[in-house]
Amino acid sequence: MAAPSVKGFPDFQRLKILAKDEFTSLLDQMPGRKDLVIDGELMKPLDRIASVSLLKQRGVDKIFKFDSSLKSMHGCEQRIYLVRPRMTTMKAIADHINSDRNINFKRKYSIIFVPRKLHTCLSVLEYEGVMGCVTVSEFQLDFVPLDKDVLSLELPEFLKSFYLENDQTWIHTVAKSLVRLQALSGEIGHVYCIGRGAKMVNDLMNFLMKRNSSEQDFSRHEIGSLILIDRDVDYVTPLCSQLTYEGLLDETFGIKCGTIEFGPEVTGKQQSAKLLLNSDDAIFEDVRNRHFSNVLGYLSSKAKSLQQDFDKRHGLKSVGDMKDFVANELRRLKEQKSVLANHIGACEQILGKKTKGGFEDYLQTEHSLLEGSGLRDNVNFIEELLFKQDNMLKTLKLICLLSLTQNGISPQTYKSLKTQYLQSHGFEQLVTFSNLKSLGIVTDQETGSQAGTPLNKVASGMAAMTRRSTFQSLCKKLSLIPKSDDIDLKNPTDMSYVFSGAYTPLSCKLVEQVLTRGGFTGMEEITKYLPGGVHSENHVKASKDHSTPVKDKSGKSARQDRPVSKVVLVYFLGGCTYSEITALRFLGKLKGYIFVIATTAIINSSTMLESVMEKPPI
Amino acid sequence: MATADWNPLGEIYYKKCEVYSMGWSDIVDISKFEVSAAPYGGPIALLKDESKTARVQVSTKPIITVFTAAGKQISQMRWNSGSIHKMGWSHTEDLLFVQDDGVVLVYDMFLTFKKTFGMGQEAKDVKVIDCKIFSSYQGTGIAVLTSTYRVFIINSVDDPRIRRLAEVPGLSSAPSSWAVINLDRQSRALIAKGSELCLIDQGGQYQVQTPDVSTEVTQFLAMSLSFNNRCLAMFTDKGVIWIGSSDLQKKYCEFNTKSPTPPQQLSWCGAGAVVGLWGNMMLVVGPDKDWINFNFDNPVHLVEEEDGLRIIGKYQHEFLYKVPEVTEKIFKIGSMEPGAMLFEASKEFYKGSQKADEYIRIIKDKLEIAVSQCIEAAGHEIDPAKQKPLLRAAAFGKCFLTDYNPEAYVNMCQMLRVLNQVRNHVIGIPLTYSQLQHLSMPILIDRLVLRKLFYYAVKICQYLKIADAEGASRILAHWACYKVQQKNEDDETIARAINQKLGDTPGISYSDIANHALEEGRPDLATRLLDFEPRAGQQVPLLMKMHKDNIALSKAIESGDTDLVYTVLLHLKESMNQGEFFMAIRNMPIAYALFIQYCRQQNRKLMEDLFYQEDNFQEEGTCKVVNSFNEDRMEDRIEELKLAQACFTKAKNEFAKVQTEEQIKLLKYQQRLEEEMNRPYLNLSLHQTIYRLTLANNHKVAEQLRKEFKVPDRRFWWLKINALGECGDWVELERFSKGKKAPVGMEAFVEVCAKHGNMKEAMKYLVKVSPEQKVKCLVKVGERKKAAETAFENKNEEELSYVLSKCGPSDKQLVDTIRGMKQQMSRR
């Protein structure tokens, strides 16, 4: 267990087993038959940890999804709530309890907070007068291993709560997750922080580690470096249309906690199909990281070879061969066939959506926004989308990109675009724009120069000097926009292939730079454009490991000798996209790194924007 | 000879040895004091009640003095409460005083008052005539006998819960003797009533028993239970000592002392012999009627231990104990036990005699037993001079064993080192090896801490390599708690001294120490100490307790743990008035942001107040906008929006102000439309509203809205074309196309027709499409062939490629044609 597994990935199954054990022991604290009421957003993560049969075995009678609009709930005499610590949730639970009391129904209640209980929640319970009749415990579920190289906290609200509302509650959870991870996989030697939240996580992590140091065993080292990246360093990448297969699956169907649900239109049957998307699915593993343009071709060739395998049965000579074929091969082939059929079906759906509705023009605009060319045409295109009442998220995405790539929108255009957007999609979007302004995603150039987010502060100063926006400068310095138009999407040589060679994701490029330089030295020209600044730290102690000197510079050569130093944990605060994961996987293959991606949640442009949008009144 | 001081008692031997020569010899005359000593080598308390000895009635209160077992004075005080009936020690070495009104006072060995409790109203009303302090399964218990001959009992002085035992039937005078028996997790009292014994319990049950005594008995004058509560000794009025089991089922022996008076003390020496003390004469009686007689020069006091008896006198502190079996095996004259042989061998070896070899040969195959015997015997020796040769013998024997596990040997050496140290008269805890086994090392360390011997305790921990968390740091924490009580030193010095010693030792809780300082009434010292506390989670609650709310808040913020920040914030909110509270948090952006988060979910009104106070009109306006969504009644909603509008005006946000204004207007429109048309229009955007109106063929109102809200032409055209296309109103669409020149171009019309599958209509507009858009439009209506031809005519290669890219697998022929065209063009 201690040694990295065959392919060099640390074994994260341990996290799953730990979480499972913790959860079952929590269930056992309430012996006997009980109902389980689960917060909707915890359903899928829990599914990955504990199966329904395990829950039943532990006395769980019925499983309900938590619905805060219900004033009362029925069920058996014991009930466990498994919830995120939110005040509104607490109020609803108190309502349930009080309604039981009113009809004199005796029930035992237990609230399990994920990942920890908060004082504010308890104060709500106290205020509602139900504190006396509930038992309260914590379930420290942090990382849900989605794949062998992907860990997610499944906390999509991080983005809104931290960057918009300045609430640091989840920073603690992130730090705690790293502490717990290191308790399993050993202390991480090098820590690089990009952004404000990253620094905060690092500080808190160090503090928590110091406090626990006597209890933990740091003799193992499975992860060499940790790179923490704030999402507000790079809002551009998640807003770009994803073009890899996995990314498109997420944008089209929505991947939830590593599982996808295909409707009848994909499966071609009556019922829908649920698929676990990870490296265990050999076909998916082959296509997930491909640019969409060569997915269908691959799948069809796969279909042909599968057909050949099937055809083998005609060539079977003896009864023994036949028996063998049916016993071993047939089952596997049948499974593969159904998986393949689903993937082909999904491709058709994606293709259908992409050829319709002017997707090409849209992509064209997106790319020219990234390049910073044809500004007038792009604005016209956005306006056209508004006039045609096109999808509100799609349109908003382009407005965001326009602002981010240009350091804000000129006051005139800003006003007119906002007006048009409100006319098309309703007055409540006024709040959305106010939120986006606070986040620094959509700003006007005027306010950008006065106040606002640090991004714009730095940017405006720069703009005056170089007459180029922050983003454009970063593009130039890091050559994010490849010069040549022709990129081999089939056998890519550059990370930009995930966006058809139009753009290399900034976040991933930064990771590459930090790793090749072994820190931030020599990157001052780049880091000055990044909001929140950068920070690096070295925890490798000379006494512990003689092969690694303390100094960062000389450590670079030594690190190459040790396989562990090639294992890099990249932690996205505020979520990351599948395209970024794919790009990092590609970078790993190219440069010989083993990347493990940790994130607060897996996002895409739609989920990211939706989380900060004002919901229309019902 | 090693056996010289052994006194045979039947088959076994008893040995009396001096532990200390008492440090009090020139000041204390033990006969003038009431004496009480704690077991396990605990301290000795002396109570001098002058009213008892004085010939004239004096009203002075008694003096209490506490000494170590070696006679070194620890503390002294003059009693200032009621009349003491009984004095005794608890298992945590607290001194207990039971007054005749049943009040129990608890002091520590430094005679610092700890707590007090009573033994119940009845005991208070009728007075206590006798009292027993006994060791119960829960710690130390107290039983009192009232003047009404009822027994009240508590099982633990830490958690005093008074229980009344059953009444002894027909008890009309005070019992001649009584005792508390503690067996099977239950405490019962054995009361002697004439020749009968009555066992009473908490459940109200009683049991009358008559023990089997061969001589006539009228009264049992004394009784005593062995340390383990299994054996009982009684003294009858005829001078007979009866020894048996405590359940009175078994009798071991009767011994006639021929003494008419009962002994001053009737005790047990371990569980093996009964000891009676008459004046300066002590009689030891074994279970088989064997006896030994000791005489003393001075009065003595007996203290029972689990493995022997301590005899405290004016000059000496002695210990009487049964010679352990293993010691006997080694030292008994003529013993052939392996241990004895090994001991001899070792002695000869160090003398340089070859006899050593002979001895070893004799016990060759029993060498392992021999070694462990020597080790064990060394443990039982009190004098280091006697421990040494035994250990040396063990070490010698060990050499001949190939795979002997040295753990037992090493452990014993370490234990003896510790034991010899604590037995030293400076510390004065005369523990035996078996007592330490029973007491356990952590408790011994606790006892050292209790005596404020912090340095010794730490050294022992370090010597035994006890983990810091359980050992050294715990002791240091105790030391610090003691340190903060020193009122003569100033806060700064103490804080620095504590930090210097404790540093960052893991397991130290500065907040506990600070809490202690606070209890001692030194809040400033507590604050200083809290500065050293790294765990904000511990620090913050205490700071709040000390009303240092502002420090608490900033510490909580520093910790990065929002939960803590909320804890302080909610506390502040409760304890301050709103204005002060707002002022307090306005300079702390993180606290401010968190509080707003809290309000967003719990109290939106408060959030608006906060924004208002901060002149943050923009946010206040946004708040009101969001509020408006939750209003059910249209009037309220508009009212809320009007307020928002006012806020935006103050915030100088012209854009938001105008938009809000327009929204109010739109809402009013929509409301009117709903009333008139009986269709839902509310909450639609402007675009959607006009679209719906167009669908409903209500072009007039649509036009009106368009003008009212200054909808751009391009939007309006797209809107109308799409809406008409959707409802299939081709006539109206045609009329519309013929009106003003379309700002969106004719291709929009083509697109809409194509979208709704009406190719015939599409063709109508196609002719009017501008030449540069023609190819695209043709493709849209599906006329790829025509498109290709047009592109060819236009001689536009780009357009040709566009058509080509739109060709599917079914257009094979066309693809070939286009390729041909392209070739043709490039050739030219």
C-alpha cells in the first residue's frame, strides 16, 4: 500500500476505504432501523463511497433526498440527516422536528455534518429549540476519488462563497483535505501557490500539520510537489468551449461525480443508461482525452474490430472452443458492445448539437476574442445572439470572454450589452452583472482603472504602459496562442490541442512553467500579472532525505532522480474543467510527470456561470 | 545473616525493618496527637486537640500538622471550623475532616481548602457519634453513625451521594463496634449488637449473624477488616481475637489474649496476620494461632498497607511485612532453590572462587528460574544495599543464558531506581514494589506532582522515556498552574518563566493554564499566557470568557477558521447593541464579510441596515432588488424596486437606476396585459413579452412596447420574424418584409422559413437576398447544388469550400462536381 502503484499513481482507494469506514461507524452510532435523509448534493459523492446494500446492511431503512421545502417528513422512529452545514438546512430540519413534536410523534434524530459542524448551524438549532433532541456528529468526507488521478471535494459552491462573498469557510476544508491526504501519502516536499486562496490554504495547512505532527507518520513520500491554483487567476480557460470528448460529454450531458446518465436518445432503447466514467472503462480511457474530431473515427474502427472478435465464433472448431468462447469472450464482448454503442450514441448527439445553431461561427468568435482581433465583429456577433434570443449562458460566456481578454469592456459597449442582455433575459440579470463585476469577470474599463479587483488594478497600470491587456500580455509572454494554424489534432504535440490549437490553457501553462523552472524564479514578468501573487515553500528536510538538498535550485537536479518527485498534485481552488485535466494528462505524458488533479469541484462554463447567476423569480 | 531479623510465625516469617528515622523526633510526641496516615506511603496528619489533654477547659481550636512519611513537615494550620470528629485521607491524598454535625471538609495536603459537603439533614440534626473513612470501589467513602444509631454512607468523596443503610432491629444503645465491608461493588456496614452481628445494606436489607465463637461473648469490642476486605478480625470482651472471613462463613482461628481491655488499634498486616496494639506492646497473631510479640520504647501508631503494616513512632518509622516467598526461597538457611544457588554462585564468583562454577552446574537447567527469582527478590528488598547483590546475581546468571529476554531485568532495575529515589527521606514516599505495581507509575507521578515535586516527576518521566504528552508536558502544565498561584510575582515574570520552560512542547495547553490564572483572579496574566496558545480553537473561547472580545475576534480571524469567527461574532451580536456591533466589525473586512454571509441567510433586514450604515448604496440596492423577487404582491414588489431605484440613484449608478425604472414600467405593463388578455406575461423579459404579443397577433401593443422601451430595430426585426415564423403567419411575414427596409437583411427571412421547414416561402425571399449572402442562404434552404452553381458563377472559391463543407455522405455526386468546379477555377 505504501509504495506508489504500478503506474506511479498514489493509491487513492485508501481514501475511499477510510471514508467508508468512518461513515459506517457513524451509522452504527444509531443502532437499529433508521431512515437516512441526504442533502441532494451529497447523494452522488456518497454513492461513490458506500453502496446502497452496505447502507441497508447497517440498518438504513429508507433513503430520502433532503428537501428544504417540506415542512414535515414521515418515516421510522430513527432518522439521520446527512447534510452540508448550512443555516437554511438547519431551519428545515428544525421544522421537521417541530412538526413531529406537534403530533406527539417520538423520533430520534441525528445530524451528521459533512465535512464539519459549524457554530452558526448549531446556533440555529438552538434558536429553534431542537438542540436538545438531536445528536450531532461530523463526517469528514473531503476528497472523493473520481478516478485514479482525479480527486474532487464536490464543493461547487466554493467559487461563489470564496471569490464573490469572501467567505473563507471552505478554505479550512481544503486545507484539512490536504492534511488528511498527507497523513496517508506522506508530506509533500514542494508547495507552490498561485493566488490569494492558495496562499491561505498553504498557511492553514502548515498550521494544522504542525499541530498534528506528533501523531502522524510522515515517513512515506508519495507525492513530490503540490501546486495550488486559484480559479480567479484564470477565468478564461473554463469559459472556452471544450472540444475534447470528456469535456464535451460534460458540457452536453453533464457528468456528475464521475457518472453520466444517457437518455433514450443516446442509448436507442427505452430506458436510460448510467455509466461510470473512469479509467476502468477501456474504450472510454482511449477516447476521453482525444480532440472530438477523431473520436468517431476511432470508435468506428473499434466497432469493426469488435465485430471481428464476434465473428470468431464462426471459426470455432470444437465444442470445447465454443464453450470457452461463450464462457469468457462473449460476456466481455457483449459488455464492450453496449459501452461502445453508448459512446457512439453520445457522439451522434454531440455532433448533432454542434452542427446546428451556428456553432462554427460561435467558436470562430470565441477564438478571435482570445486572439484579441476583430473586436467590432465580435461585439456585433454577441449582439446578434442577443437579438436572436440565443441561449443566455452561451451569450454571457462570450461577454465574459470579451471583458476578460480586453481588461474590461469600453463603457459604451458595456452599457449597451448589459441593456440588451437585460431586455432579452430579464431584469434579474442586473444582479448577475453586479456579481460578475465583483468577481472581476465582467467589468467596464472605467471602473477597472479606479477600483475593483486586484486583477484590474494591476491590469490598468499595465495597460497604460504597454497598451495591451493583461490577458494579451500573458498570452504573449507564455505564447498561449500558437503561431501556426495547423496543429495535428490526432497526434498532438502541444497542450493547445484541447482547444483545437487555438489556445493553451493558462492554468496548465503556469503549472508547466513552475515545474520546469522549479519555482517562480525568472517568472517575475509573468507573475506580476497574476492576481493574489505567488508563493513557494520547501518542506524537504535534509536530515530526512539526503538525496534532496534543501536549496530549491540544486534540488532540481536531485529531484529528477527520485520517481516520487515526478508525482505532482495540482489543486484547483474554485474548480477545474475536464479540458484542463486532459491538458495536464497530456503534459504529464510529454514531460514524464505524473499529475494528480485535485479540485473543489469539476466545472464547465455553464455550471460556473450558473453558480453566480441570479435565479429568475418563479 | 540475611535471616537474622526474620521472626517466624508458624511456617512463615515476618520481618520488621526501619524505613526512616523520623525528622520530627524532637518536636512531636505521638501520644499527644490524634494520628492519621494515608496508605501507599502517604503523608501523616497529626491533630493536637488541647481541649482533650488540658486539665482546665480551654476553648482553643486544635492545630493540624501534615508531615511526610519521613517526618518532614509539609504544612500546619489552626482549625477554624466546627468540632472535628474524625480525620482521614482520601485515595487522592486529600485530607478529610468529618465534623460532628456531619459536615465533611476536604483539604489538600498543603491544607488548602478544596471543598465541603454534608452527610445529610438527619446527621446534622442528631449529631454523629462515630465515623469510618474507608476505601470503596469508587474511591474513598465515608460512613457516619448517628446518635439515633442510623448509618449514612457515601461511596465517593468526589461525588458525594448520601445513602441511608437499613436499620438494625432492636438497637437501643450504641454498637460496641462496627465496620464497613466493601465487597462485590457494594458497601455494607457490619454492626455489633451484643453477641450478634448485623449486616445492613443500602437496599434496606439486614442480615443478623452469629459468628461461631467457642467462648461466651457478650460484646465484640473491636473489629477490623483486612486491606482487601476479605478477612475480618474481632476482639471480644473476653479477650479473644476471632479471625475469619469477612462474610463470617469461615473461621480461621480464635486466640485468647487474656487481656480484659481491647487493643488501642486492631489492624491487619497485609492479609496474613492480625495485629493488636496495647500501649507499647504489639501482638501479631497468625491465622494458625501462632504469635509474635514486639515491644516498643515509645507509643506508636499503626498504618495498614496492602502488603504489610507501617509502624510510626516518635523516633522511627518501621515496616512490618511478611517475608516474600521468593526471598524466603533464596535466603532461607539450607535452601536448595535455584535462586539460592545462583546467589551463592554469584557471591563466590565475586570472591574469585571456583565454587561459583560448581553452583552454576547444579542449577544448569533451572538457570532461567534462578535469574527471575533473584530479580523478583531484589524488587522486594527495601534497602539498596540488599538489592544490589541480588541484581548482581541475576546479571551473573543471565550471562549463561543464550536467548534470555532481558526486559524483566531492565524493568526491575528501572523500577528500583525510581523506588529508591521516592523512598529517599527528602521525598518520603515509602512505597514497596508490590504497592507500586498496584498503584501504577502514572499515579506515582501524579503524587509527586501533588507534592509539587515537579522536577523529580519530570526526571522520572524522562528516565522511563514516557511520551511527553502523558509525561513531561503534563507535569509542566501542572507546574505552570501552580506557578500562576504565586501572587508575589508579577504577571510578566510568571508568563515569561512559564513560556521559557514550556516552549512549544506538544501536548501543552496554554489555555488550560490561562484558565487557571483566570480562576485565580489574574486576567492580565491569563491574557499574556493565551498569547502563547497556538490553537485558536482553545484560545478564543477563553478570551470571550474574559470579555476580551476584540482580541478574541482578531485571533479568530488570524486562525483562518471561519467557524471560530462566527462563534465570536454571534456572541458579540448578542452582547452589544447594534450600532456598537456594526462599528466593531466595520474595520475587519473578513469578519464583516462573514457577518454579511450570515445575514444573507438569516436576517436580510440586518444586512440592508449594515449596507445603509456603510453608505454602500449599490449593495443595498442589489439587496432590495433580490428582495423584490420574494414579494408576492405586485404592489410590494414595485415598492421594493422603487426603494432600490432610490439606492441606485444615491450610488450614482445611472445604469442600474434606469434599468430598475424600466423594470417597474414593464411590470406595470405586464400586469395590465395579464388583466386584459388573461394570459401570463408577468416575469417575462422585455423581449419575451413582445414576442408573446406578436405570437398572439397583438402587433399594436407590441409596437407600443417597442417605442416605449426603445427596442433597437435589429432586435425588433429578429424578434418579429422569428415570432411570425413560429406561429406560421406567412402572410403577416410577407407584409412585414415589404415594409421598411429590414435592418437584418433578407437572409433573416430565408433563415426563419427554412427553420420552420417552409421552403416555398423561403424561395420568395431568396430572390431579394443580396448577392454576397445568396450562397449561404441557398445552403440553408437545402439547395446545395444551386448554391454550388451560384458560387461558381460568382467565381468565389471560399464560397465553394463552404458549400463543400456542408455536404454530407449522401451528396457524393455534388462533392465531385464541386471538386471539378474548384479545379476549373484554379486552372484559370
